[in-house]
Amino acid sequence: MPWIDLLGNDIHYTDTGSGDPLVLIHGHGSAAACWEPFVDILSERFRVLAYDSYDHGFSSNSQREGQGPDRVDELEAFLHRLGIVRPILMGQSMGAMTTLRWAVRHPDQARALVACGMGWPISAPPSGVASALDPEERIWLGVGNSFTPEWIEANPIEYQRYIRIRSTATAIEAARHRRSFGAINPGWGPEDRETEEGLRGITSPLLLFVGQLEAPEIFPAVQNVHRLVPHSRLVVAQGAAHNAYYQQRGLLLEAFDQLLASAGVAS
């Protein structure tokens, strides 16, 4: 179980397989362990890395007062410390914000980019998507409406596993003592007009993956990024909501392979 100090935070990460580096970046209230089904498959072809961002998983908590580090700075520190250049980045929700914001800073430096369930602009946690503590037990982090009821009913064990692997002491502390949305990803609101020009400048291959039933604050934001980055590919997962990346991971992996093939990236 590797650990690394990033910007003063004790960060837990995993490093599996060999080949081109592929970094998986989890969403708000989630954890690197939520990527395990992907790691099992992708580590046969890639060096797959995933880390628990601060206030999540097994990593350390930020201070309750004030704003934590910029998560793009955290990602950059992670890549630098591990000597990773020209990465493939795949992020979900908050992790997709981080992926896109990193790409704004480094528009041509990724071998490929995948952003699941997030676009721009967005200025607050979407209704029903942000994690919430169980109102009675206060020891479990729910997923709101991020999964469809049909998927939960058909996959009760997998759903409970997803809840449990999110609900670490670090994540529960952060949920009980909520940090500001700015600590999730600063500088991502509609007032940040420099972001629009930055998104237009992205030249790395980009896949946008979103559920058909995504939150109304997010779906048009994803479409807007697709408009701003004309070479990007948009895939809509029918019958899936915010956690479409997990609920329809077969479709995501198929689209990912197609992105790499069309971009001439060996996999």
C-alpha cells in the first residue's frame, strides 16, 4: 500500500501493471478503490495508477477551516513525484474537473483524456449528486441519485460494496465537517471566463462520457465542452446517471479503446 506526501498531505495510491501510464482520478466523496474493476482490466495493457485525493479514501484530511490545495496542483505533484510524462488521464465527476483543468494548463501534454460525468461551466455541487452521510447511522456515504434504481435493484451486492469502499474515516470526517465547494476544484465556476479559452486550446485526444440521466446542471455543461473542443468525442450512456462510468463501464472501456485507436495511441 504505497503512500506519498503531496503538498503536505499524506496520500494513498495504487500502482499496478506496466506500459504507458494511465492515471485514474476519482470523484467527490469517492475513492481510488472505486476504480478497481477498471484496474483489473486495464493493468493488463497499462501501468495503472489511482490515488485517494485529500479528504478521501485512505489519504489525510485537509484543515477544517480554509480551503485545501488545488486538486490540479495535487495531480501535477503526483505526476512529478512519480516521474510520469505524457499520461493518459481518466477522471470521473470531480476527477473529470481535475482532468479538464489539468488539460487547460497542459493542452497538448496528455496522450489521451477521458472526462466522465462533468463539464463546464458548473458552480456548485449538483443536486442529488454530492455525497451525503446516512441521516441515521452517520457512518455511510450515500451516492444520492448517481445510480439508477434499476441498476441498484439488479446489483445489490455491488452497490453495497460501492457504498462501503467510499465510507472511510477520512471521507466521513470530511462529510461531517464540510469543506467549501472551492476545495473540491477551485476556479471552475461560470465567472472563470479564462477557462473557456483554455478548453478551446486543448489538442490532446478527448473523450467525454456522460449518462443519459445525468443531473441537469451537468449534462449541458458536458455538451458545452464538446462544442468548445470540436475534436472531442461525446458518448452518452443510455439509462445511466451520474455514475455512468461504473454502471456502464463496458461501454466506457469500448469508447476508450476507440479513442486510443483513432488517435493512433498504442494500447
